[in-house]
Amino acid sequence: MSAHFFVVTGGPGAGKTSPIAELARRGFHTIPESGRAIIREEMQSGGDALPWADLAACAERMLERDLRAHRAARALSGPVIFDRGIPDILGYLTLCNLPVPPHVATPRQGFGRSRGGFTTKIHLLVNAHGLPMRTEITPGQTSDYLGFDLVMADNLPRPSVLIADRGYDADKIRNGMEARNVLPVIPMRKSRKKRIGVDRSLYRLRNLVERCFNKLKNARRVATRYDKTAESFLGFIDITSIRLWVRHLST
């Protein structure tokens, strides 16, 4: 966790809400607890992702939201105070005997074993011009769809169409995009029982992602990772992304 991130934790009634509210009143950046918002949303929509209805679904939603909040908070300057956070979610999963996602439990600075050996996987979101909008890294063995929520932040412009390869063919991703009025253009997996068509003319535009990866890897430090820490490697990916934006805006 970044040196300017602070997690205030404690059980119900511990008295952490009042000091966090006072810090927010004084101008500090504060991140609200995800559990309360999710419970409120689920009760309003009649959903089942509630601690007393579906523990696994509730914990999964909390972890997804906290990961997005953590990623977005990196752009903030000065201290950032979290009302609970990822450590609390991991403790909650352990207490309830629920599996902890391997890319969260043992990140190993973004290193992992895959077919290519000891690798790091880059997750990338690009816009219609093929320019990087959000980057994130996970260990090399992490499935593509597990990195989806890391790059699909709520503070980015909402797309009209989401184009992705079959690695992102999951009902959860499709339903989430349709709920946001975004058209998912994703080829179906061979194992999918319910057949879903794909607009091939739109899907051809996915080459924008591959071309962006190619441009990023023109930087040898991205193509062949030399950085020991995940934060340093991701920072250099972001620097290379800025170079692409500057080049685009200056032409």
C-alpha cells in the first residue's frame, strides 16, 4: 500500500466513523466503507449480495469496489484515509472460510507462474483512438476476467461499446456492462452452452488494444520487466502511456 494511504479499521461501534467524518470536513481525502454502500444498494434493488443472504457474493462485491477505490486513490495527492479497506475484506473472507483470490492474497510484487515462465500480466483499457486509459498488473497466471474490474473504473468516461477477447466472456461482465447501457462485443467461449452472437465488424476494432500493447512494449523496460516492485513497474507503464498521449496530442 502507498505510504500516503491510511486504513482506519475496527468493529461495529468502535467509533471510527466520527473521526473520519471530521477529517473529511477538514479537507482530507477519505474513502467510504464499501460494505455499507453495497448493503444499501442490494436492499434497494432486491439483490442477494448481502452478508445474511450470500456471503460469497457480498464479499466479492466489496473486494471489487475496494480494489477500484484503491486504484483511483493513487491519483490523489496528500494523505488518503480509508474507512476500512482491502485488509478488512481479506480478514472477512478468512473468518467466513471463503477463498481469497490468489492475485490479492499473494501478489508477490506482480510476479507469477504462467506458460511463459515467471511473468507479470498487464491489463489495459484503451479508448477509441487506441490510447491507454487505465493500466493495472497482476501475476502472470491471473485470468483475464479477474483483471477486468481493476481497469473498469467508475471515474472514467462511460463507453458505448466494450470490445474484448473471449477471455472476458463471463455472464458477470456481460450483465454488468448491459446494466451500464454498454454493448459488450465479446466472442463466446467454446464451452458456453447458451450461444451469443458477436458483431464481427465491431470486433475487428480490437486490434487497437493489440497495437497499443505493441507501442507500450517499444519501451524495453516494459517489454522486459527490470523493476523489482509492482509499483515501480506500473509507474513506468504509466510514464510510457503518457508519452503515447503526448505524441497523439502534438500531431
